[in-house]
Amino acid sequence: MFSKEWVRKKVTEVVAGDLCAVVGIEDFNIGDTIADAENPEALPIISVDEPTMNMLFSVNNSPFFGKDGKFVTSRHLRDRLMKETEKNLALKVADSEEGDSFVVYGRGILHLGILIETMRREGYELTVGQPQVITKEIDGKRCEPYEVLVVDVPQEFASKVIDLVSRRKGEMLVMETKGDMQHLEFEIPSRGLIGLRTQMLTATTGEAVMAHRFSEYKPWKGPIPGRNNGVLISKNTEKTTGYSIDKLQDRGTFFVDPGEEVYTGQIIAENIKPGDLVVNATEAKKLTNHRASGSDDATRIAPKTLMTLEECMEYIQHDECIEVTPNFIRMRKVILDEQERSKLTKKMNAEAL
């Protein structure tokens, strides 16, 4: 076997095929060319897809602030995001109007989700808002990013995929049969991809394989259907009880189990109807001569619905956000207090008239 010990050493010149590192240069970008000063000739700059979505990253301001993470301040958050931009070429970070929040631009939910997941594993606590597409004004028209969506799916599920994409303003470009699989290509607005992956995997029993890439900016395509159902919001800051959850099961599907700590304004379940509902999931069972503690109904409680970070990013609405810590992912309202939310809603409705 051939073996060689690699040793770093300073040299004045290198030739084609050598592995080298240039140090001491500041303010450079990937794709810049180091050339002879007397005969400068730059190579073509590497093209990097521009961001199509942005999210608001802010410090965790929930009642459980600082209980789980090591890095919780806005300074920690800013330093980590700026460090990420040095190696993540498609990521951009800008200051927001609020001092403890930052607008992070990325190539989609997966791109931003990987960053958030990495940060929580490193010990960061943060709050992230709903993903928003980046729009542009082109020739006096409001334009949005479009992507080419490619889906390979068994033939029996092809009609369901076409229906799902069509409802999100997608247009079919290619439809080919490859053996037992159907190859489908669509052009779809980037915001139409938010939440599509989960629905498509459910409709195809997990057999759909999908990929997408940025295409171009085109005129705004109008409203796209979002989440139909509302949510159940915790009224108190306490541990949930099996007694309360059992009574509320007919109201929605829960994201928490009995005994979990929740706080005021936290989203604890999906409502079976449109509209949000504030509920008390922390009420304990009152013990009397007619009610024994051993006859609890907790055994009839359905297991909670587990939501991944990406699913939460697709699920939340404009007035909701995600609390991310090393060990927990919680969905909550941006404004935790019920009365303040009601005042803001009335104000917005009055301004809309």
C-alpha cells in the first residue's frame, strides 16, 4: 500500500494539482479569482440560486425562556447566524425593526429547517415565524418565485398528486409513464410548496418522491388555500391533566400528552372546526364520595400527534410561531395574551373596512 504523511509548509508558488490554502485575505467571496496583478483575468463567478423565502428569527420570549438551552440572548443568535453566512452561500441575514429579531433569507423550508435543527442541537433557544415568499416588482407587476416540481409516483396515485398540485396553482408541464411509475413535472409558485409535502405523502401512502428547483419570477398567482381548521390554545400555564384532555378530545386532535407543561397562548391541539378556541387543559379531577381517584379516564386518551420541525413550519399561520429549544418544539401564538390578541384582531378588522 502507498502511504504518505501530509505536512503543511509555506511556499511561494503552487502549480496545477497542488492542494493549497491562502490566508490573510479579507472581504472575499466564493467564486473570486486570485490573479496576476500585471495580467488580471477573472474566471466566471459561480452562480448561486437566490433566496426565495424568509423567516423571522427572534429570541425565545415564552414563559419557559432559558429552561432548556445554553444560548438564549440576541447576541448569541446574531453571532451564530452571521457565522452561518460565511459557509452557507444561499443564506442571507438582515436586521429587523426589532432589536432582538433577524430576517433570514433561504432557498426554501428545507434549507431554513436544516439551519434551525442544527442550531437547536447546538443548544440554542429561538422563536421562528411563518415562512414568507420573497416578492419583487417587475415591469410594474407584483411577481413571486416559481419552481419546477418533479414527482415520481405509482400510477394509481397520479390523479391525487395532480389534484393536490392544481389546487395550489400548479400547472402540469410533463406527464410520462416509466414502468409502474408516473413521472410528473409541474410549474408551481414557491408558496404553493408550503405544506404540500406532508399532504402528498399522506395521499400517496408515502410512495411519492418529489424534488423541486427554482425556475424564475412570474406574476402573482392569487390566493392559495391554506389550513382550514383552527387551533386549541392553552388558557393556563400548568401541567395538562388526563381528565381535561379526555373531555376536550371531541374538540380536536392534541399535540400534547397528559402531564406535559404548557403555557398561556401555546397551541396544544388542532380544532375540528375553523376558528381558534381557548381551552383549559390543566383542570384536575375533583374527588368526592362519588368520584374515586382510581376511576380516571386517562386510559381512553388517544396518543398525541407528533409534529416534526418541518411540519410545524408548514402548519403555522401568520399570527403563530414556533418555539425551538434543544429538547422541545412548541407551536404558539405570537401574542400570548388572549385579550391583546382580541384587541389586535378588532383593530385590523376596523382598518380593513
